[in-house]
Amino acid sequence: MTSYCSLIYLLIFLPAVILIYSVAGKKFRPYVLLAAGAYFFWNFSGKLLVYLAISILLMHHYGLWISLIRGDCSEQVSKAEKSDRKAIKARYKQKEKRLTTAAVLLHLGILVLLKYSDFIGLNINRIFYHCGSDMRVTLPGFVMPLGISFYTMQALSYIFDVYRGTLRPDRNLGRLALYMSFFPQLMEGPISRYSETAEKLWSGESVTYKNLTYGMQRIAYGMMKKIVVADRLNVMVGHLFNHYQIYSGGYSALAAICYTIQLYMEFSGTMDIVIGSGEIFGVKLPENFRQPFASRTISEFWTRWHITLGAWFRDYVFYPVSMSAPMKKLTVKGRKKLGNHFGPLLSGSAALFLVWLFNGLWHGAAWHYIFFGLYHFAFILTGNIIEPYVLGGCAKLKINRNSLPYRGMQIVRTVIIVIIGELFFRADGLKNGIAMFRRMVTDFSFDFIKTGGMYTVGMEKHDYLIIAVTVMIVALIGLLHERGVKIRDFAAKRNIVIRWALYLGLIMYTVIFGAYGLGYIPVDPIYAQF
């Protein structure tokens, strides 16, 4: 089993889990999913399953300890004089804060040790080298377990929500373990909250005909995106990024455009398979994409792309930092000196900087990922700064910001910014990303179209045609979704002949036009490495 798109997952593992789950009694169904998650994780990471187990146990004991502290606090407060109750609550709140800090640092410590130790050691050695020192730091290499960034963020969201009091600690170790190890979302997310999925996962609902058919529809749609488009682009994208030095800037632009398409089709396609798999068991996993290329600004784009990651950083980094006491004081001072628009931007920008710094680091331990994060920070911050001037200019020029030409211009601008960002994201290091971007600016041409050079880098004419048609199909479905039209509900209301003709048509399209066989290399799950 190599990914959610593998035949072993689709034709053996998933059907076997569905069968065993359906045969098992309601009481035992959660344990079937637990066993499936453990096997899935073991299949990819072997003994590294211990890291997931440690995280689950830490969460469970944290919840038990918090419950104990709060119980003791309530007992002490009920016995104390009214004048002493505030001090008692403050003392116990400090205990909660210290315990929460320890739980967070333990999770982050494991993540940093496994994912970032090589990067940290490399940069320390570079500093020593540039300072003329012979000192060197040698850190042991670690192998990362499957999906560590994803399940760590789920664990931290549970810890934060329990600390804030928006979630009651769960004493059920099995339910916590299933929330953390539900096999469809182990590899690439989405990052769910405990309140979204835990109870539903543990309820052991039956597999219904509707859930089964709707789940399989979503899986088939994701397979089309992944196999027909993402896999077909893989050879060409890899070749152009690895050998950009021998090509003009036009090829770098082609590589960036095609990689952006590949990334979207692979990641959103995998999310379709993941969400469809969950739907079969009656579990509604959070959506991770909502027509991102219909965005008018970069800020809007990141509310539509990898939605659960953006929401996590918003709730657990941006809001806590921007609403902290020092930032509130900064906002008050800023309003007095800079006005109501620019004053709040000071604290907001500091929080936004941290969000995008962490966003870049979350994607990988390399400088081009950090640059990728700060690249988007710069554009979002610029948009926030100039917004009142844009509004004023449009009002003076009597430009309707909701008109089709204006919206179209905004969308095209946003797509271009995104594509350039993905160039740096995909490049093999920041240095190569800068070199490719420089070629795009200084040596750009469309000669590869006239000379047919675009057909010599891993794809032929029919490949481009198949990709164009499939992208248009996905774009049309996205446009309908944007307008509130639910394709699956529409299909479900048709008679059985039309309905199954649509289902089989989707499957046959993928079978006929999918990229496999000699010359094609399936793209590995891109976000699984993060």
C-alpha cells in the first residue's frame, strides 16, 4: 500500500475494512477502525507507531490531570471564604497553565526533534563556518513517522481547547486514539478538531447505501484528478525543475504553471478520496478546498486552499497573539498615532508574520519553505495596507468592484501570484527557485510553443489535450459548486439509468485517460511529506 490512490488501498484494504466494520456489532465497530488505523500507520512507518501512541497517551493523561486540577479547585473554592476564592482560582489556573505548557512543549519537542534537527544543525554549522570557527554540531538523523505534522496539530488543538474550556477532557482512551488515528486522514489530513469527528467516529454507525455510494463517488472523482492530471504532469514537472539550467525562462513559467495544477489535482484529489472514505463510515471530515482559484485576493485564497491548516493557525496562533495583552496595548497606542486603519495593523501584522513563518516551517525544514511562507505574508500585508487607497481610488474613478472585468482582473492577478509562489515551493532549494524566477524575468519567450519544444519534455500533444479537458471539467464542477449547485445531489435525483451512466462514465474516463504504464511515474503523495 503506497497511498490512498493505490489499488491495494482501493480494492483490498478499504473494502476489507468496510466488510469487517459492517459485520461487527455496533459496539465493536470503533475498534475495527482503531485496528485499521494502527495497521495503516504500521504499514508505512513500522515501529515509528510508538510516536503516535506517545502523543495519544500524553493527550489522555493531560485531560485526566486537568480534570483532577479543576475538581480540586472546585472543592477548595466551595470550602473557602468568599474573599479567598479569587486567589484560589488564580492558583489553580497557574497549575493548568504550567501543565498545558508542558503538554504543548512535549508535542512540539518531538516534532522539532524528528523534523527539524537536521535543518537546525546544518544552519548552526553554517554560522560557525562563516564566523571562521572549526566547531561543528553533529545531530543524529531521525526518520519521521507518517503524518506527524498533521496528528501533532490535531493533538495540540485538543490540548488548547481543553485548556480554554471549550472542550471537556475525554476519559475514553479509545475515543481519543481513534480521533488521532482514523486511517483516511492519517497521511495528508485534513486537520480535524476533536469536536468535529470524535463522537461520530466512536458511534459505530452502520454503512448505509447513501453513504457508500456518495463516498465512492467522491473517491472516483479524486482518482480522476490524481491519475488523469497529477500523474500525467509528474514526469514533465520533475524534468523541468531538475534541469531548468538548460531551458529558457518560458519553460520555467511552464513548469510553475504545471506544478500548480499538479499540486492542486494531487492534493485536492487525495482529499476527495479521504473525505469519501470517511463518508462511507458516516463520518463528515472537514473540507480542505473550496474553489481556491476563484479567489480575488491572496488572503481569500488561503481561506479556500488547505482550509483546515489556515483555520488552525488562525485559531491557535493569530487570535491568541493578536489578542494578547501586549498586542492590545500596541493597538491602543497605534490607533492614537496612526489612526483606526493603520493602528490595528501593527499587532495584526506581528501575529500574521508568525502565522506565515510557522506556515512555511510546517511545510518543511528548508529555507525555500520559509521564503514561501513569508512571500505570502508580504502580499497579504501589502493588501491590508493599501486596501483603503484601493477603495478610495475605485470610488473616485467610479469603478464597480463587483463587475465581471474587475473581478476577473483580481482573479488573474491572484493566480499569477500563487503560481510564482509555487515555483519557489517546488524548487530544489531557495537558490534554484531564485534562479528559475530570474530566468522567467530576463529570458522569457514562447519559442517552445512555436518550435514544439513543449512536446519534448515528457508530454505529447494528446497529454496536453487530456489535461486541458480534465481541468475544464473540474473548473466547471467548481463553478457550479460556487453557485450552490451540488452535483452529487443532482445526480442522485436522476433515474437509475442516467445516474449509473454518470458514475460509470467517470470511472471509464479515468480508466481510459489515466496516466499509467510505460513512461509514467505516479506522483507520490505530495503533502504526506509535511
